Amino acid sequence: STTDTTRPFDAEVGRLLDLVVHSLYSEREIFLRELVANAADAIDRRRFLALSDESLALPEDASIRISVDKAARTITIADDGIGMTAEDLASHLGTIARSGTRAFTETLADAKPEERPSLIGQFGVGFYSAFMVADTVEMISRRAGTEIAHKWSSDGRGGYRISEATRETPGSDVVLHIKADADEYLEPVRLETILRKWADHISVPIKIERDGSFQAANEGTALWRKRKSDVSEQDYTEFYRHLGHMFDQPWATIHWSAEGSIEFSALLFIPGQSPFPVTEDDRESHVRLHVRRMFITDDAKLLPGWLRFIEGVVDTEDLPLNVSREMLQATPVLARIRKALVNRVITELKTRAKDAEAYKPFIEQFGPVLKEGIYDDNEHRTDVAGLARFRSTHGDELTSLDEYVARMPEGQKDIYYITGEDAERIRTSPQIEGLRAKGFEVLLLSDQIDFFWPERLATYAEKKLVHAGAANDVFETTAMPEAMSTLAAALKAALSEQVSDVVASSRLTDSPAALAAAGGQPDLALQRLMRRAGR
Ligand code: ADP
Ligand code: MG
């Protein structure tokens, strides 16, 4: 049975709780942000599900209500959201489902204690942040469409307990029993100050009880609908932090409205820091779709996967408020919005790329993800290749393909590259010494994705991309002195299983021998990678 038993937390939850409670003391106030965000999400989810099931409809005055009981030392955060069943309570609050939370636990465990507080800005820690200020947390919840409520409660140590409870209407109440050293949060004014920093961006009304009555604590303005000239830098930053659970500054803010055949407002942020490892499993964009200010979904894949690090909101008039999932899949409106968004982002990046110094931090953060676009995006492949930056034998600075091409000396026909796991090691590879000796520059590619995109791209600015190991046509096969032909024949016989030929070549200047890919073969590092993957 799911009720009335004390059950242990998942091992991972235990670890996260321990870390959150003991190392993030100085960032305690974020518990309110996390719990209010959950309440707002629950209301958004209920609104969305009600589109296809009227029985779940939100009450007209749906809201989030915060109240303090000083005598009982509790704070209660109540919402009219979708609510949870007993099973939901056990699975959502007893285990860690979200990969981001797992990444957070790992990063935090590895970090030095003094680095921990700043890390919290990079990850949402969710519901468990309640235990920073409370020694017992209760969640009384009733799933919309059901009659029975359940109470989840825990002291944040060993486990939790779920029992039957009553709640007049669907939704949830989170009750925090405030710790002795967290008295400050029993002051409604203090809570209001915390809320004011970011709550305006939440479109659901938030109310705080003061002197017996509930008063509005947020304006619910949709920042993205305002004119640029009416929004301050600070407003943008606060909204960005709220959206992405970040504490840093956005690297770029792109805010515009499209008018004409299709109408929408968009506010996109390119983060200053990547919140999660860019190779996370989830490779899809979660830019939020709103229709006439109302949140609809963050699953509409508004940007291609290679721009998944962008946070933001798109709000359109051109879809009905009761848009269904099926309609979202099929409507040409979204296809046109997507097209406009990706083009706008590419234009912005092209402009910003002109300032190499300012562009560098972006490339350092997101260069590898960006390059996925060269591989994945048939339509924008060449644009993305133009935006990417690479190491090369030209020097220590990053280079673009355009700069590379502009530097090509007379006699060089193709763009050369070499792949390997370590950029500094491939810089001195025998594979490229012949090319270097001829004064030909070689791109040094050392990200995972680099093993795959050059073949897809095939050409840039009408120049072929050629792996250094396959640059056979620029070298003469030199006539072998007698002694060398004997050696070559002996090597060829001894290595007959491994190589197809042994030749003398002007490819080498300092090294005695190197492996070269035969024409038409994938390059050597890729062959190694494929062997390792068992292909
Ligand atoms: P996240 O919000 O990032 O998923 P949390 O730890 O904040 O992670 O919350 C875990 C889950 O618990 C949520 O995904 C949601 O399913 C559920 N949850 C939390 N608070 C509420 C609430 N007020 N109403 C309904 N579900 C909730
Ligand atoms: Mg949450």
C-alpha cells in the first residue's frame, strides 16, 4: 500500500538532501523561489491538461497563496495546481527523476566547500531546498479529478511518510515547520522582499497574507510583451535568472516582435555559463511557448537541438488558447515561428562573431554543441560552419573557416584538418608535418563531434575539407633508394594484415614513418573511434 508507511528515501535523495542542507546555508532564501515555481508549474500543467479534459478546469481565481503562522512557526504555500496522487507523492518527492538534479548532486559533491554557494545558482535544487529552512515538511495534495487527498511528510533525514488527508479542492499545500535558526522567514515582509526579485515574471497571481488578508505580491507582467525601451537591463537579467535558474548574466539578450504574416514576441537569452554539461541526454530545446501570455508548453522544440542552450519565451497570437498537442505537431504556424527564430539567432551570432574577444567565451561554452548543427542541420549547415571556431596550426588563437580560406597560399586547393582527442598532441602529429612544411595550415579538431561533421559538410567556400591523413595528392611518392625499397618490402610483408602499402613520400619531414588513410577510407582517428564503439 502507498499509504501510512514510513519509507526510506532513494539513496540519491538522501545524498542531495544532505548536501543541500549542509552546504548551501548562505543561499537559503531560494527555498521560496523553488516552492513557488513548483506551484506555478502545477497550475500551468493543470491549465494545459484541462484543454483536453474539462473536469480538470482551473478555478477562475486560481492563485498561489502564502501564509505565515507565527505561533505554530509554519509557512504554508498553497496552490490550485494539478495536485498529486499518493503514487505521485512517492515517486516525485521520494526519488530523483530529473537528470539535472543528479548532475547537481555530483558537481556539488566534487566542489570545494567555498565554491558550493555559487554553484546553487547554476542548478535548481527543487523541492528539497525546503529543508534548508524547515525541520519538517508536509505536502498535502489532491490531484485534480480525484476526491481523496494525501499528506506526505518528512524530517528530511531517513525517509518520508504518506497518509490519507483531506483538502476541500484540488491542489497542494506545502507546510514548512521553520527551524529555530530561520525565524526571519516567519516575517511576511521578509518573504515579500524575496518574492519581489523575480515573482513578477510568474503569470499566476501570488498572494501573501498580511494582517489577516491576502495581498498581491506580483504584477504578473509579461516582460517579453513590453517594448524594448521599457525594459531595463536589470529586468532582463532577473527574468533570465528566473527562467534558467541561473545567477549569472546572459551573454546575449535577443528581444523582438515579428509582425506581418505571422505575429509573435520572442525573448531569448544565450547564457553566460552553461548550466549543465552540454552533453546531457536531453538534446532538445525547451524555449517556452505562450499563447496570448498563457504558458502552453516547453516541449514545442522551438529551436533546433544545436541551440538547446538558449533559454527564452515565445508568445504568439496566431494559435488558439486551447491548442492541443496534436495541433502543435501539425500546425504550419509553429514551423514558421521556428524558421524565424533560428534565422534571427544566426543573424545575431554573425554580428557578435565580428568581435573575436567578445565571441570567445561563447565558443568556449557552447562551441561543441554549435558544431552539432554542422552535422544535424541540413538547412543551416554552412551558416553554422561559418559561426564555429577552431584551433589550427596557424597560431594559438581560434580561427574561423573564412579566415582559414583567406590565408590559403597559392597552390593550396583544399582545407586540411586532423582529428584526435588531444588538440596539443595532434598539433605535433607526423600526419601533418608534410602539410606544415609546405606552409599549409591544418585545423586541429579535438571535440567528439569533430569526428563526424567534416564529412557531412564536405566543402566550405567551394573548398573541399580533406583529412590530413588523406591529403595524398599534394605529396609526391618519391623514388626509393635501393636500401629503402628493401626495407619497405620487408615492412609490407611483415604488416600485410594491417597495411595495404608502404611507400616513400615527401609527406614526412622529421618523422621516419606515419600511418596514412588509403583514399576513400575514414580518417585514422575516426577508424579508432569506430573500432572502440564496436562498429
Ligand atoms: P522540478 O520542479 O524541477 O521537477 P522539484 O524537486 O522542484 O523538481 O519537484 C519535483 C516534482 O514534484 C515536480 O516535478 C512535480 O512533479 C512535483 N511537485 C512539486 N511541487 C508540486 C506542486 N506544488 N504541485 C504538484 N506537483 C508538485
Ligand atoms: Mg521545481
